[in-house]
Amino acid sequence: MDGTKRVNIRSGMSVAIVLKEDQESGRLTDGIVRDILTKSSTHPHGIKVRLMSREVGRVKVIH
């Protein structure tokens, strides 16, 4: 599924995000979606979410 479309992401889903500080390296962080922060239906760099661990980043992979 595509992490750039809000419709593909739901609270409780397992995803991999890239944190702001990891954007250069591209390191991914796995977690469960707590909140969807992006209001628009799409975003070219990925929908911004907050994980259950309270980390915030853009969705790159939906598991």
C-alpha cells in the first residue's frame, strides 16, 4: 500500500516511518499508528503520523 495516501492509513496499523532526524540517512522506525497528523488526502513525502511510542514521522512502509 501507498504511504502517501491518507485513505490507506488507519489507527492501529503497523507501519515504518522516517523520523525528522533520520531523513538524511533514511533509517526507518517501526511502530503502531496512534494518530494521523496530516490533514490533506495525500502528501508526496508520506502521511505524517504519531506512533504509540509518541514518535512522529512520515509513513514510508505499511506492513
